[in-house]
Amino acid sequence: MRISPACLSLPSCLLLVSLAVDVVASPNPLPKSRWVRQGRGRKPSTHNLQTRDAECVENNATHIAAPFQNVWDELSNVEAASVVQWLFQQPELNLTVSDDAGPWDNTIQLVELMRPNKTDVLQYLDHSGSPPARYAHAVLAHRASEEPYYADILVGPLPVKNGTTTWEPLEYPYTRKTLGRVRTLDADTELQQEWLYNISATIADITLDLWNGTALGLDNDTLDIWGIDPYWQDDGHIVRWDGFWGIPTDKFDMETLLPLGLYIKSDVTGRDPSKWKHEGWLYNDIYYETTEEFRKAYYSPGFVKLGANIEGAWGQTGREGPVLPQDANYPPVAVAPSGARYSVDTERKYVTWMDFSFYVSFSRDTGVSLYDIRYKGQRVLYELGLQEALAHYAGNDPVQSGTSYLDSYYGFGPSFYVSETTHTHVDSICLFEFDADFPIQRHSTSWYVSNTKNVYFTLRSVSTVGNYDYMFSYSFYLDGSIGVEVRASGYIQSAYFANNHDYGYHIHDFLSGSMHDHVLNFKADFDILGLNNTVELMKQVPVTKNYPWSGGKARNTMMLKRSIVENEDVGRFNWDANSATQVRVVNMDERNKYGEYRGYRILPATGTVHLTVKDSSNLVNAAQWAGYDVQVTKQHDYEPRAAHSYNTQDVFDPPINFNEFFNSENITQTDLVLWLNLGMHHIPHTGDLPNTVFTTAHSGVQFMPLNYLLGDPSRQSSNQVRIDYSDGNVTAVDLFGQHAGSCDLDFTPGTADLWNYHGDVVVRKFPYDPNDPFYETDSIF
């Protein structure tokens, strides 16, 4: 078995590929905290595995050749380096190398593959066309201006050739048609931080008295200052609220558990610091418009001083308390005696398992996506992957009330970006088979009992975004079902407890669990037996009905009510109470032999949510995808994503306003996209300390074949048994062709060798130096 820290305890875990995203500068986002991202390295385990049977050896996945190129694959190192070099040669861009750049210089933020249009890809996959031309998507930070902005541009075709390669504004994938530009509010982040430190210095005597600490921007600071995301953007003003937080002195990342209850309001409109305004203080739910007013109140008799949240074992993730009974013994493990039962083309990132196949792709904003998912040779989904993740908070203080993270801004691929480099997250994808804790089928009678193993296959990745760790799992089942799950762990962002009882539980000395919604949007581009699909709703409804056989008496019962989602105006809805409505994606031109439409059913596997807040004051138009459980649109090449990573920079007029996708188009028997929201209503409690646990912070959705085949395809599995018996005696045992050989394992439990973890592999791209990589695992800022 090969195991990495990202996939600890997973059976037969093949680490498919490294997650490489070509990034060339830091967006300098406002930090959520002094986060240190968890490293993810891998070394093969040193298990002693011996067998009697030559077929009972441990093998990694079978290596195969993908039938097509992975046209969604990220840029190679050479491609990315050549694009960066070419961009620096374009004088009109006026670019500065990141290491030398200041806040008034233009830099390259990002270089990655521009995923090709579906129309072009299908010509290649389905109609023997040529692979689509490759282009790079670059993001430039234009800061050499009084009105700085980010610019999305398209560079290509690749490979770079003088006279052939050009750049142009990338505008078509966005609803905002402004040459691919959106203003940047973080051009002066460092200067704004200095501004906050200067304000903090004016009350250093108070912070010393309250918490024996200061926040002055010095190495020996014991306090930190940070706050809302996104900034308030009302009436042409840019306003930020920031709070004071304790800085941990140990290695544990618990700063988000150390709010101190004092808040600063600042107007930082424009780029001239002399015009910025400190507008007030908030402490113990009392607002003071000036420092003088706050100071006078503080030193007046009767002023209430609140306690401080102090770091300690309660926020540390090491083992604490008495050892659980028998817990020192090794736990159960799963072993694949014959080796992995799936196949991989690692170069093209193509995977097959049983009757499923798919390609894997990555991006800086959203991490892992799957393409061309086929079942029994037929495409079921063209694309399946994360679009955006929202964490919307609420509270009686302005920092919690004003916080609504859109996490693609920080990125689900790499979580940090420095200089002209590519950071590769080594062994960041895990593939494994697992035997579920329940069978997929079982039945017993007076004459026999039958049972089938429920073995499924999962692709899993983990992204650390600030204080939260998100685990994404895409699972495939023997009955043809596909599951999407997300789990959350890590440190909560907490609130100061004072006057916050309507927004969370009191969970530690001066700590409130800050209520928030996690909403994660996934794109599911279905192609059921072709491009022309329809969404049909089938609802179980209570009825009172007379039947010819009911003797004239009405019977209270239930029946089915079918309807078609005909256009985008009615294509946004929530799951019904009592799970009464089935959502089906069907091809009305494809019926089975009994006349039923063939398709897939979509249903929540666990709790799913949409955003509780209506017309969010924080987000305005930046996350319009978050308001419903299910949303259906007609597929367009110019609507590839529900969100843009810089939507927070202009919440009133963001690059992608998802509402504009809905314009009354007919969506019957056409190419459809379903946008599905997973998530959790999270009200942290004492069990979220020190970290939220994956078991409870969990959401999922399943796609299940519906009249798609003529029977249960799991009957094809050899991993089942039937025992026939009569008069108390077994008369026959049928193993249905399961491997009859024996595999005696001399198994010594062990753990992965974690001592050789180096961090992310970093390759400099400008100048390109592939032969001198270095290792780095840094904080998010």
C-alpha cells in the first residue's frame, strides 16, 4: 500500500498525480489569519507483505493508454515558462518581475490552461476531429494606476511562436463585458496593514492593559489585526472592519480561536493613504466614533473590561486525555490481496474502474474536476467539479457579520503564490477501492441466502483554504451510481462571546461558535445518451381517490405527478420537504424496452443546503448561485463557470453574475448543465474544539441510474455468494467465479514514512530553471 498524509488510513491508495498549477505572483489577499498550510507529502509504507501465491502480491494500478489526449490537462512546465517569458516581452503590458515589484507595478498573477470549449472538444472526442488548440489563461495585476484592476487575458495558440502567438482580453466567459477587467481592492494591502498598525499604536496602552500585548507590525507583536472579506463597497466607499486577535506562540494554528472583542472601522477608499479615515471603535457592543471618545470611556469609572481568549491545550490538535480502551492496538486495515483493481494513464490523467472511465483536470481556483465520465462506454457527464465555496457568517459584531468568504479567491489548487514559480502539491490525489460497511445486495429465503459485496471506487483530494480543510470525494459504485461528497475540518473562525447568544453557542471562556453557512457549488454537465437531455420532476403526492374496485368509497393514498422543467425561468428550485420530488435527467428520445425514459436520478445523499441569508448585504451579486439547491441552465461555451475568483472585488458588478445565466431559454431536449449546492448550516459547539470533525461537517449528492439499464448491473460482480440449504444442511455454495486461490499474508502493521516530506516542489519559471527545483510549504500570505 502507498499512503500519504492526505489519504491516511485509505486502502490500496494510489496517489495518481501531483497538483501543479502555474502561478507567477501573489494576489496579496487579506489574510484570514497567520495560517500555516498543512504539508502533504508521501512515502511508500514499509509494510512487510509476503504471499504464497504469485497472484496475491501488492500491485499498483495497471498502466493503460487513454483513448484520447487529456485536452483539459494543465500546462506543462515548458508551456507555462514560455508563456511567462513571452508576456514579459510585450512592452504594452509593462510587467515587473514579482520579486522586484511594488504596489505600483504590474505583475503576472497566474498562468494556467484555458480549458477548451465543449463544442470543440466534442468534435475531437465524438466526430474524429483534431484536438482543440491549446491556449493559456493569464491574469495580470495592473497596479500602475490610480484605479488598479485585474485583467484576464487569453494567450495562444500554444506552443508559443513569434508571429503566431498573440494575446487578447478574455471576455467571453464572463457576464461583465469590460475587456476581462475587474477592479482590485487589494493593491495596497500592505499599506492598509500599516495603516491599521498605526491606529493600533494610538491605543497601545489600552491593549497592554487589556491583553498585555500590542499590534504594531513588529516581530515581537503578540496581537494581530484582520477582518472582513469582502470589504464593504457601499456608495462608492471601500470600508473595512477589523478585529484584534491573539497570536499563538506555539506551532498550533489556533489564531481564529483567539478573538479579543475590539474592532476598528476604516474608510480606505482610493490609493492615497492621506485620504483614508479611521471612523471608529467597537467594544462590548458600544460604538465610539473617535479614539479620544474610546480612551475617555476606557479610563472612566465603571468601564467594563472583557476577558481574553488565551491559547492552550484546548486548541491544540495533539492527543489529550486518557488513552481510550484498547486504542493503543492497531486498528483494522483494508488490504487488496491481488493488487489494485483499477487502471491509470498517469501521463494523461485517465482512470478506469470496472465499467467507469474519466479524465482528471486541475485549476488554481477550483482544484480537481472530472471530465468525460463514461459508464459502460457511454458518456454520462461531460464535466463534474467544484465551482465555488462560500462561508457566510453572522454575528452581533461587524467582523462576523461582514465576513462572507468566497474561497476560489484563495484557491483550491495551490493556496499560496510567490514570484514567477510553479508550486506542485506532491501526491495530492488519492485513488482507492473500499469495501463498504454494508452489502450492496442481500436476501434470504427458506431455501437460500445471497449477499453481494459493496465495493466502490473513490478519487479524493484535500484542499486547505485558510483555517478550513475541505475533503472532496468522487465515488463510483457497482450499480452505476456516482457520488459527490464534501467534508470540512480544521479550525473554526470563532467570535467573541459578548452579546452574541443569538448567533452561536458559548463554547469556551470568552468564545462563541460563530454561526455560518457553508455552500459549495458543483457543476454537473450531463450528457445522457447524447447531448439532448431534459429535467423531469416526479413527485409523490397525497391524494383522495375513488377506484372502480373501491365500492364507491374514496381512499386516502398517494400517486405520482410528473412535470417537465421547460425553461430556465423555472429551473431554480430547492429539494422538497419529505424528499417528495425526484429530480431526473432523462433523454426523451431514448426509451427502454418498456417505454420508460432512460436517465439518471439526482438526490441528496446527506444534508445539502442553500444560503440562509436573503439578498446578502456582503455579497450583493457576487454569489447568486448560492440561493437554491438545484439550478438548471442550457449549456453554453460562454458560461463555463458559475463564479469568478475575483467576484469579491466588485460585489455589485462582479465578473460573473450567475443570475444572468437565467434568461428564459428553453431547456427541454437540449444540452443541459445542473448547478448543485452542497454544504452545511454550521453552528459550532464545544465538539468543534480544537477542530471541526469530518463526521458531522458532511454533505453529499448522488447520481443514480434510473431505467437506464434493464436490471441491476451489480449482478455482474463476482464478489457475491449464494448459500443453498435444506433441512438445516447446506446443499450448495456458489462463489460466482471469485478467485479461488489463497493469500496468506504475513502482515506487519505500520505507518507511512513521513520523515522525508519536503513540502511543495517549486520550479522557477522566469528565468526558467527546471533543473533546480526547491521545496517550500508556506503560509497563505
